[in-house]
Amino acid sequence: MLYRSVGLRSRPTPKALVVAALWLPLAIAACVGVSLVPRVGLACGGCFGAPIAPGEPVNQAVLQNAERVLFVRDVVTKQSTVWVEVRYAGLAQDFGWVLPVPKLPKVGVGVAKVFDALDVAMRARVRVTGGPPENCADPAIGCASFDDPEVGDSAGWISDAASSSDGAASAGGPGGVQVLDAGVAGPYNYVVVKGSEAATLFNWLNNNGYATPAKATAILQSHIANGDLFVAIKLQNGAGIDAIRPVTLTMDDAEPCVPLRLTAIAATANMNVVVTVAGPARAVVKNHLDVTVNPLRLTLMDGPFVACEVGKPAVGNCLVPKHYSQVAALAMDEAGGHAFVTEYAAAGAATPNMVVLGSQAMANLAGVETMAQFVGWVQGNAGNDPEYWPAYAPHLDTKAILPGQPIGKAIGYLLSCAAFVQTSMGQTVCNWPGGVTLDWPVVSKLPVDGAAMAATLDKEIVQPMAAIAAMVAKSAKVTRLSMVISPEEMDRDPVFAYNPALPDVSQIAVEVSNNKVCLSGWTTMATAQRMTLANLGSWLLSNTTIVDPMFYTLPAAAAVVLLDETGGPLPIAPDQASLVDAAIAGAKPGKPSLPSGLVLKPAPKWAVPPSDPLVTTIGGWPQPYGCVPKPGWVQGLPPPKSPPPDADAQDTNAGTSSDADIAAAPDIAADVAADVAGPVDGGPVPGVDAQGGWKETPTAPPSDGGVGPTDGSPAADGASAGPTAPAAKPKAESGCVAAGSAAGGGPWAVAGLLALAWAWLRRMRARYSAQAGERLAGSGATR
């Protein structure tokens, strides 16, 4: 099958599909509010209802839909640092957050941009590189000349072939709850408490404004039995929602763990969880399986574009498939519902710089003396960010010019007015509904203490980012793991450990090559796209924005494996996934995850649809507009198989440079034969010759007719797969081979290509000139 129509069809799935991008967590939290929905909900823990009247049931209306956590373990200082992002939408007085922790922490605040930088650098993506067109010939090479000799200067048109590159603690507290620490961190008031039993802690939390549903009692008790402490956080009086920052916890050496059970109380279905672990080796999850997302279930050539490898020269175009989270969720369901995807693992030194404001930007801010200069700095440094507002506020007095406006809105008015004045052709007063007015010549001269502002911004934003970036960079290995999970699956807390034997994992999860295919041999006729994945196959697609129906029945998980602290990946057969999942539920660091008596079956391979052969069809010649055919060339008929005698001598326009070049090129029959030679059925998976043209790159088929990654390695599952190694140079008659270079006198010499392009431009100019003349004549218009 060379060309398939593609349609959408629904099919039952074990879990509702998710739309958000993959994110991952590592601690626990409880957000409190009245009928509130978190903006992104990136907090480790559960979001509960706000304080209510005594005797009324807790209204659990606040839900989390994602978590992002960074865990850094320093093997030299024996300290662990955890950053947890908190985002919340609602009333500031209703915000509350509770986190269980294994040891007494030092509580601080971080910067959300750290998580954004990690996402940019480490999230899984697809790299798409383009190849030359397949079976595509320009119809103009059948033309001796065009019937308008004046055409040729510029037609403003590029042929399909030329444009197709796709390229202080108290001793105790009431009711058995001890307050071990209390203080202020950034915008927060916090306490660290220890409870002797869950009922007492439950009452303490509710009496102190952390409304906790009754079903949390059992989970609290399990944490108490484990010796955990609890950090409870609220915003200070007068602090707004925009003041919320990530919470940082620094404690003595502790193993990373994600306490999801408390999160389950108020989590959304298919919640995205992202954990980044920086430690002595690649991180693994002891009590969860690891899955590789099947690339053939993804829309590999459609999705938002991202940088390929941050800090490296761009090669190809990289994107995040638009349905990555949905397919990842299905893959995790196939693994029993408790699974992660390892999206990245590399040396900490490879982590890009996370600091967003460089030394020059900070020096420029320190030199700001007026409001106009401050606004200009904000415009030039993406400075209108909620995380920066608290640093601006003490040094930016806007009460006189914008009374009653919070700092964020005031900066918005200033930026808007400056932009208006710059483009208003002389107007200098800005007016908004509600009587808000700014006289820019007056406002722009107001004094601003840029030096003090820069010092505060450096202390609260730049230095924390630099410190955590340095900690990550000196780690032996940084691992990013993600999961998509629903509340009913949050019945265990992921426990992490390290395995120095496992290889690195590139953020380039899939390498794809694609090229245009001309189904009838001509650039102006129907086309399709060829999608090639090294080590898997090559297929023709009519639509690259959805998954082709031939891939619908493939598993969402290309591989399901168990990763432990020693050895390599252990492949898990699909019918044993639930059994193994249950067996490793209680796994702990320092002991094998898999019980010794459990025997694993060989993991079967899954069958990959057969590759589509190279397209070799050469249909009837579509004679271009204004074309004077060469002898033997007839509209609608195949090109001549051999040149007629003295064909070049009959060229009526051979005196021009472009036509002379055309006449010097071999006949179209030889050109087409070289372009499309290959087997009619079956055949090799095409590869791309870096020097131009196609080469045959045979891929040995598996003995059982299928491809089934079984070892979890990138080479086996298609992740980070490079191009297939070229075989010996093929014979011309055995497949689609590279055309000769200009220096070698091959059929697609540079001069010939330029000549063809020149002739095509002339032909198009003639067509457009004729059509324009007809339109002008018909309308009675004159030039």
C-alpha cells in the first residue's frame, strides 16, 4: 500500500486521555481554599477545602493537576535539597499547604523559573530531519523551450523540489502535637510539627486553618508511623497570590520520595508529575516500573516546536508531539498504572545555565535612575514577571501616580503607557476606564533607585537560581522522570534510588526522517510524506497531523522494564505487568525490588507494520503551461524511454544559456530511471546520502517478522536512534541510488539543475503574465 486515506476513529482506553504536557513531582502538600481551582496546581500534596464553620463537612473543591519537584542530593555535604513548585488561584487568606518530610528541614523559598529551565533542557522531544524528494521530477525537463521568450527575469516562484526540505521550636504543643520550628520564609509563615497520632494531628491542622478532610487521617497515620514530620505553610497577612514562590527544604541526607497518597485526596484525573533528581548516579524508582513510549503511537511530525539540545548547534527541527501525554498515560496503564518514563539522564555538568538575568542585565538595572529607564529595562529583559514584582515593590513607589493599584498592575499600566506614547504620534497622556491617567512626561522622570532594586532582585532571584544551578551542575548525574497518574492509582509513594550501571538518556526520544514523495513521478501531482524511523521502518503517510490508522493497534508502551539499583533493565511481559507491579509495591532502597521467587517470562516482541516500498510509478507527463515539448514528449503519456535521433539539434531555443544547459543534460528517461529505480514490491528502507540523492540502506528484518524492544535501551526501543549505518554502495539497478555530482558529470549536475529552475521560472512568469493580461482585458483596466 503506497498511499492511505487517514481518518479518525474512537477506541476504548483504560484511562481518560490527558491534554496537558508531562510534568513530575517529589514531595507532598495540601492547598486550602474556598471553591478554588489552582492555576497549574504544581505542588507536592493534596489541595483541601478552606476553613469552614464548626460542624459543617469539609468541602473539597480545590484540585491539583500537576506537580514539579527538584531533588538534589550532595554526597559530599550529606545534605538533600528539595524544591517544590506551588501555584494556586484563589483568595490569599485561604492558601495553606502541608508537606510530610522525613527529617527536620530548613525552610526557604526558590524561583519557579528553575523548573521552566529544566523543562526546556530535559523534556522528551522528537527531532525531525528532512530528506530529498522521492520519485519527484520537474515536468519542465520535458520542454525544449517556453513560448514567451521574454519570461525569465523573475517569476517569484520556487519549485516543489527546491522547497521541500523539512528540514525556634517549642518543647511540645496541645493535644500531643509538637511545634519543632516556626518562622518566616519569603511571603510565607511556616511551622514544622510532629504528631504522635493522626487524630490529634488532624484536629490541630483543622484548628489552625488547614482544613483537612477526614479521609486524610489514615494517610497521616502512615506518615507518623514512618517517623515523618509535617511542614505547614500559609501566606503572610497582606501578601497576595502573586507572591507565591516555590518552597525549598534543606535537610540532612535523605532519600528522595514522592508521597503521593496524600495528594490523591484532592488530585485531578491524569495528573502530570515531574521529578528531577540530581545525585550520585542515574535515578530509578524502586516500587514503580519504567516504560518507553511507543513512537509509532505519536504524531511525530506535528506539535509545538522546541529547542533540540539546549546549548548545542541546532540539527533538524524538534517538537513535542501534541498527544505525548495521552500516549504516555496509556503506556503506564499497560504497565499496571504505576510507572514512570525516564525522559533524560546525563552528567550534571551538561545541564544548561538556569540563571535568567545575566551580569550585564543586572548592571544595567543598577544604573536605572528614572521611571522611563526602569520601564525600558523591563521591556528589554522580560522583566514584567510576577516572580520579580516583590523585589521591585520596595523601591518603586507607584502610590502617588496609580493609587490603589497593586505592584503588578501598576507595572502593567506603566508599560502600556510607554508603548502608547512611543507609537502615538505625539500624544503623551494615557487614559484608561475608571479614571486611571498617566502623564508620561511627568511620570517618566520620577526617580527610581535601580541600585537598591538590583540588589534585592539579585538576593531573591539571581542568587537562589545560581546556587541551585551550581548544585545540579556538580552532581554526577541528573535524571528527569515523569508520570501521568489518577487518584485511584496513588496508593503508594514512589521511592527513588540510584544505579550507576545504567546509560544516559537523551532528551531526543525519537529521531525521524521525512521527505516528500511524488506518487506519479511529477512534482506538480499528488504527493505524500515518507516517515522513516531508524531500526523500525519507513512508511508513506497522507496526513502527518494525526496517527496513521495502521498504528492504532500497536501497544502504547514500546517497552516495560524494571530498573533496580544494580544491573540493567529487566523486560516485563505484558501479561506479567500487574503481577510484577504488585510484587514491587513495598520495595525499599538497599534491597532488590523483585522478590527472588518471582520468575519473569521472556517479553514478546510486538509486530511493526511492514515498510512501504520506494515509489517508482511514473505517470503521464503533465505538460507545463507555455511549454514547447521536446520530441517524443506528449501531454498525458509517459516520458519517452530513449531519446530520438538528433533530439538536441531540434531544440528551437538552444542558443540561450538556460536551454543550452537543458540540452546538455541526459534525456529525461535516464534521469527518471536513476531517480526511481527500485523493486516494485517490498524493498529497502530508504536512507539519505549526505552528498545528495537517495541511497539504498538495507535493514535486516527480524527473524520473527516483528520488532520488539526487550532490554529498555535507547537503541532497542527507538529512543535516540541514529540513522541506519549505510551498506555497501548499491548497484544502480538494485534500488534508489545517489545521483552523480556535478564534478562527476552525473545526471543531476549543478548546471543542469540551475537550468531547469531557470526554465521553470520563465514558464511560470509566462503563465502569470498571460493570466494577468486576461484579467485586465476582461475588466477593462489599463496599466
